[in-house]
Amino acid sequence: MKPKVRKFPLAALLVAAIGGGCSRSQPEELTRLSEQQQKPSNPATGANPSHLPYGLQEPPASNNGVNDRNISVVKRSVSLSYDCRRGQANWAAWRVKPENLGNAPRQDDFFTEKSLPLGCTRTEPGAYRGSGFDRGHLMPAADRTSSARANAETFTMANMLPQHPDLNRGVWREFEIRARDWVRAGAVVHNITGRLGHKGNIEGTALSVPRAFWKVVLIKTRASQFGQQGLDRLRVEAVLIPNEADVDKKPWSAYALSVDELESITGYDFNPELPDDVENQLEAGSISVSENVAAL
């Protein structure tokens, strides 16, 4: 079924950014940090510090001067920025550790988020019915398989956005699996993902269909894996993938870009609480290593 949307004009910058393709200077870079370089997480977003330990600076226009376009929803496993007018998230942030992955089955019990404040649009599980779009998880259900309870929490409708099936079940899922592979190898992975642009609404709702989805993963590998003492290693991966048919014909790496490039497109400043030199090394995609490294 072809997804049904009420169409709107697209921003020229968005068309150029996505349609023109993404470049990347160097893949899968490594950077090291010293304990003395640590900074506290930025509380401005209202996120749980364990979900978003290195902060997020949002675009000045993200609130449009109205708080209900960007309220904080904090669950046990994930922190979300939520747009009360549209009834959907702007972005989600969460951490995945090896102990979060187990054998609990997928619960598939979608539910309306009851913790939202009075007057905030609460999207019902059936809102996507007949639209041709999937209820796409921001934080994947497979990132919480340690227990049925943990898995069930990911099915809040506050954690869903309209995703084309070729994205949700294809290349986006592949990138999610890749992130879990890093965790199974012993890493701790910090994820932040969100929507970009607007190409229409699901018919009969205020739900915006994003033009694309972005994701940044920060991979922290423990020093002990390298036989070193007092050293951790950081690397970052970022993708920007159109929310449309046939995107699954390419691997996720075809949509990779540097964090600097993603910041210029989205207006977000990712991980601003990292030391400036480390943030610059990670986000530019340059190969650079700093000495005197310890755990974050």
C-alpha cells in the first residue's frame, strides 16, 4: 500500500541535504578521553543524564517560543522531547549496555502514553491504521530484552514516529542491529535519534510524516577490552536516511555522514558537554587521538 499523506511543499535546504547525498571524511573514528576532561551532562533538555550524558543543544526554533512543542518525557529506559501539538516525539535518547540485552520476547503491546500533561495530544495505537506507515520505534524494542517489563516500555506511542516500511524494516533496522553488535562485543552505546522535515500529515491526524530520520550513536569501549589500564575509547557513527520507498536497496553505511554535517543540516549540537577538542575530533570525522585517557 502506498502511504497516504496530505502533502506540503518541501524546504529547499532539506531537498538539497537529502536528495544530494551525504559525504563522510573518515568512517568509525576513535578518540580517547581523560577523566580530568569530563564535563557534567547538560540538564537543559530535561533528559535523564544516563540517557544523554554529554548533552544536546537544540535549535533556537525548536520551541517556537511555545513550551508545548518540546516537553520532556522521561521513562526508565529513554528520554524524549515531545511535541504536544502533533502528538509525537522530536527526538529520543537512551543508553544500551550488555546487561540490557537478553532473551525476553517482543511484547507488541502498543499503548497510549498516559504521563503526558493535560492538554497534550496523546496518540492512540490505532492512529496509523490504513496510512501505509509503520509505527516506527525511536528506541528499538530489541534494545531492551532483559525483561518483558523493559521491552514493554518501548511500545509507548510517545516512542513512535511514522516510518515507511522500507526504512523501518530495512536499512534503519540494519543500523539498529549494528549498534547492538557493538554492545554485545562489550561496548556501551549512547543513542540519540529524531525526525527531520515534514512532508505531510497522516490523514485525519496532526501526526507529521518526517522527510527523513537521523541518528547519532556514541560507542564507548571499555579499556579492559584492549588490555589497557585506565583507558576507554570513544567513536561515533551518524546516519541521515530518507523516509521513503527503496531506501533499503542501499546499506546503512551509504547514508553515513559526519556529525558536523548532520549538525549543519538539523541545527542540533550533539554532545556539547564533551571537551571541545574531543568533540571536534569525533564530529569532524578526523583521525585523531588524545593521550591520558580514562573512563567517562
